[in-house]
Amino acid sequence: MNSIRRRWFARDLESAPKVLPVTVVIGARQTGKTTLVRSLGPSRAYFTLDDVGMLDQAERHPDALI
């Protein structure tokens, strides 16, 4: 795949951090969530809860992630 198709909600996802400190992207497996978030650029911290250590931290000390 040479290019990523622009998703219809990408503009909303780009503007969400201006209003909300945390934006959660959820959906079915293998639908391009990670690809979409990474395509927005490195300006925001990105965490995946697929990482067991990150999931544990999010459950025990969520404020530490912000």
C-alpha cells in the first residue's frame, strides 16, 4: 500500500486534543486505528493498551499517563 486513505473522521480526531486532554480511539481489530493515530504526527503521546505493562499502569495509576 503506497498511501493511506484519509478517513472521514481524521479532522475530528486532529482537533479533539485541543478540547480534550485525552482522546481514545476504539474499534474492531485490524481496522487501522493505530495507523490512523500514527499518521496524525508525533505531537501527542500515544499509548496502546495492547502492551500489558501499559494496561496495568492505566488501571492502577491512570493520572501518571497524562
